[in-house]
Amino acid sequence: MMVTTTFKQKSVLNLSLPQSRAQSSAQTETGNITISITKNEPFLHWDELPITEAELEARLKQVAQENPDMTVIVKPDKDSTTGHLVFVMDAANAVALNNIKLRTKPLRDAVE
């Protein structure tokens, strides 16, 4: 299952989040895993720290063993590749971390 949500907390990374028509959620990122995807290397960040794909898989496996209900929040830059987003989602699903949320910013002047 994938849910789209927005948060008010600003990132230290310079991300340009994609926009979404989805309603904003009151949930905060505290106590969740936050994985950012940037458009330039290093592409993956775990709580703002650069991480390799192998390190990401190992950490997700460890988290899943300790807390299988942990929420994974993915913050992709709007110009990052879909391949990195799919990799992160697949890595989380592979270890049964299925509560994945995609962080976006509200769509302005949406056209219906």
C-alpha cells in the first residue's frame, strides 16, 4: 500500500519535492524512517546522511526485525529518477516494511 502525504518540517537537503493534490497529514516524521532521494550523487540519504543502496537494504532489514510496523517516509526530489524511488520502495517491501509514505508538497492552482 502506498499513501501520499505532506509535512511541514523542512529538510536540510535541498530537495524540490513533487506536488500532489492529496490532503496534508498531521503526522510528523519523528520516530519514522526518512529516506531522501536527490537528483545528484549521493542519491540516497537516511535521515539526511548519505547512504549506499547496500547500506540502505541492511538498515531496512535491521529496522524490520526490531519494529516491523515502522513507517518509511520517502522524500524524492521532483527531478530524481524513478529508478531510485522504485529501489527504495522495493527494498522496504522486501523486508516487509509495508507502511511507506511519499512526501510531497501541496499542488498549487490545481487544474481539474
